[in-house]
Amino acid sequence: MKYRIVMALACLSLSSAAFSATLCQQKEQDIQREISHAEKHNNQYRLSGLNKALSEVKDHCTDEKLKADHQKKIAEQHDEIAERQRDLAEAQAKGDADKIATRERKLAEAHEELKALESREY
């Protein structure tokens, strides 16, 4: 019985530690994971870029900056969607079926990218 209590407390402390990690720490962990993947596949070009990115994150990252950059990306994606909607409306006005299909596909892709951005913390 004591063993179960100790295990439950250990799991609880580990999960609370994981939730308390800052956004910058999460970003560092993501980059570390990518570095491990690049090392496994002996991808030196990717490894070099990831090590540079890790260094930049360690030197300059703040949670506020990450949040601000993320909000900027979301705003840019909203602008992209508005542009895609204008392109689609223009293609519909001309009645070109091929262009309409292409514009609809690009608009759907832009919406998916926005969903992906909005689902991330940073």
C-alpha cells in the first residue's frame, strides 16, 4: 500500500514539474528532441542548424517574446486567409473552374495552417 502512495506522489510531482516548464524550456526540449533525431540519421546539415537554434533559444528566449511572435504568426495567417478568399472570389467572378478549385484548395490549406498555429502554445 505504501508503495502505491509513493508511486502516486512521484507521478504527481513529475507531472506538475512538466506543467511548470516554461515555454522556452519546452522549446529547448523540442529542439533537443530534433537534435537526437538528426544525430540518429547522421544529418549534419540539420544538426548544425539545430545546434545554432538551440544556442539562440538559450541566449535570447523569453516566454513573452515567444507568445508575441506566436500571436504575430497567427495575425499573418489571418491576413493570408483574407488574401486567399479574395483570390477565390476573383476566380469565381471569372468563372474559371480550374482556378476556382486551386484557390479553394489553397484557402483550405491556409485554414488548416491557422488551426495548427492556434493549437500550439507558442
